[in-house]
Amino acid sequence: MAAGESFLPFGPGSRGGSSAASRRRHRGPRNRKKGWKRWSGPEARLGREIGDFLEDVGLQERAAGGLISEQPNEGLFFLDTGNAPKSRRLRKPPEKPLHVDLVLQPLSKVPPPKNICAHQTPNGRKEKKRREFWAKKAEKGILPRGERRLRARLARGAPPETPQKPPELGRSDPHRDFYDIWGEQAFLGLPRPPEGQDRWYLQQTKKLPVQRGPRLQTKPPPSPHRGHRPGGFTTPFQEHQALLRRALEVETRRRREEEKVERRLKVHEEPATQESKLQEQLEGLLEEEEEEEEDEEDGNGNGKEEPPKKREQPGRKTEKQRRKEREEKQKRQLQAGSRLATQRLQGLFQLRSLRRLLRQRQERLRLRRNLRELRQKQREREPKRLGRTRYEDAGPEVQLSQELPESLRSLRPEGHVLRDRFKSLQRRNLIEPRERAKFKRRYRVKYVEKRTFRAVT
């Protein structure tokens, strides 16, 4: 203790020292750290010294197992004679985990739940029984089918070596030799790659043409660019009559289609009369009244309703019934087997008729195949459907016999050149068939009579 300071007095309100110092109160700011200390006199220093002493004693007890002053010299020091080998390697400080790893560690002390599904195998019990079953069979010399086939294949020996196919285009072969792209044997645009060339290199350097699929190699069907119109001014009489007959068939077919549409849309019912309207309005009212009267009569006649009958449940079959069912089933199987054997025996005497039926069937199939190929070729020549509407042939352009003029100067042209070329483009699938746009007025036309100032009198 410093000179002039005595022990703490026992009087209330005394802090030691003079009375003036005891009466002085520390009034400093309490919002800072220095204002937190309530004891700023010698008592505070004494308390800190006592706390440091106790902390030092506790540290010595934890580190050395007691006070160092009470330990013997042998426990604190040792004598270095210089005989023991000295290690010059410096001890590395222990590596501390990174702060990132510490943050990611779980804070909870509860262990995570055990994943039960991780220790289970699908169909484990079934597979275990299967292995036990085949283990018992293996003791008797019976093996599963896969094992028998494997052993038989191993007993026959290795299969014959098949020639390996060259690597496909678009896949590099790691075992191929190096290739000099600037050598004299480089591919110079020949129709096919020479011998010894690397197809992968040829494809990557775009020296190899792209192989077209079979669908792209089909050629379009031959179609005339300019349709031939039979008949003309100098046509013989027989050809002109044949042309008229063809035009008549086209017109007749078109007329039949129109009549079919009109016949389907035609209403066959007669116009409704006053009696039919009244009967239609009263249809159902009279029937309901009759039904109500019948229900009332039934209710008056029969006062009690019969309870529904319960369905009788079939009883358990006896052993005798089961034996009879087995015998009947075996009997049916024997009959079916004998019937099949009889049919096979009878089939030996029908070989000639069977051969004849086979020849007839093959002939029918051949005719159907030829007809199908003919239709396919005809369908390829016909114009395809490219748009919403189908292609419609304009029909033959012909004049009647009485319309034919006597001289070429008075000949009236039939058809139009632009329309004929437009139909030809559609027939050759160059453009899709189209219809002429119909003018549709959006608003109704209003007629307004306007009077000028001159008309006013």
C-alpha cells in the first residue's frame, strides 16, 4: 500500500482517507467506459490485485498441478548433459481450421437421423431366398439357365474373330496413325478418297461430300411443263367427238356432286299446320295425367309392398364337387388333344387342296401388290395437296359442233393463256392451289339525298 493510506474503516459511508475525500462523489459521464468504474480509489486497486493473484493461482494449478513455489527443483528443471540428439526442426504451430469451416459446422449437438433406406436393398428378402434356393440346387448339380449357357459357351471355346468395322464418320479413332495434311498424298478434291486417307480428317476439312439420305435421293415424278390440249381447229371429226364425250363426262360428274349436296340439304318435311302445332304443344301433358291416375289406382289396390328377395349366397364346395370338376376338366383336355391329333392326321390328305389354296392366295397377293404399285405411281403423278384447298382440274376447253366456224379468221378463242399457265403451276406442285378472293363489304351502303343551295327555291 502507498504511504498515507490506511486500512478500510468500519464506519458507514467512510471510503478511507480524509473526510473531504470521502464526501466527494465522482460525477462523470456514464455513457463511456471510464464512467463504468464505480470504485476509482485505492479499494479498486486492491480488488484488482486480489483478482490478479487469484487468477494466477488458478492458472498455476491448472498448468502445473499446484503452486510453482511449492514444486521441487527436479519437477521444474532438468540437467542437459549434451548426449541426447537435438532436433533442429522447428515445431510447426498446430493448424487451425478456417473460419469458413467453423461457420459451416453444425451448431446442434443432436446427431442427424439415420437413413434407414440407405441400409436396405430392394427385394432383399426375395433375393436372399432365391440365392438359398439355387445354393441347395447347386449341391444337387442343378444350375440356372444363364449359368448353364455360360459354361457351355466357355466349353466351346472363344468365338471366331469378326473383322472390325472402320470407325464411323464423325467419331475420331484414338488408335489411328498420324496424317500429314500438307503431304503430297493429300486429298485434292477427287470423287472418292484415295486409299490410305483418313476419313475423319477429310470430313473435318470439308473435303468429303455429305451423304444424302435415301429420302432426298428420290426424283420428282415426270410431269409435262405444258399441258397438251387434245383437239383443235384442224382436228378430225372422230377426235372432236371423243373430246366432246370427255367434256360431257366431266360435266355429268360435276352435276352429280351438286345434286348430292342439294339432296342432303333438302328438307322433306311439310310445313307445320295449326293442328300439328297444337298437338306438339300438348304432347306430354296427357301422358303425365294418365300415369298419375295409374299410380293412384296402384296405391289404393296394394297397400303393402313386397320386401325384396335376398340373394342366396353359394355355399362352400364339398370335396366330391371339386373332384368332379377336376375330372371334367381333364376329360375336356383329353378331348381337345384327340381332336387336334385327328385334325393333323386329316390334314395329310388335304395337301393338294392346301397347295391350290396357297397358289390362289399368292396370286391374289400378287395382283393386290401390282394394283397397289400402280396406284402409288398414279398418285405420284397427281398433284399433291400443298395448301388448304385441293387442286381442281379446269376440264377440257371445247366448243360444240354448231359453234365451230367455217374459217380460221372467225374462230373464237376458248379459255385464257394466263389461267392455263396458272393451273399448270398448280398441277406441277410449284405453287399451292388458291381461290379468288371474294369482295366482302364491311359496312352497309347508305344512300343520302343531299340538297344543294341551288335546288332550294
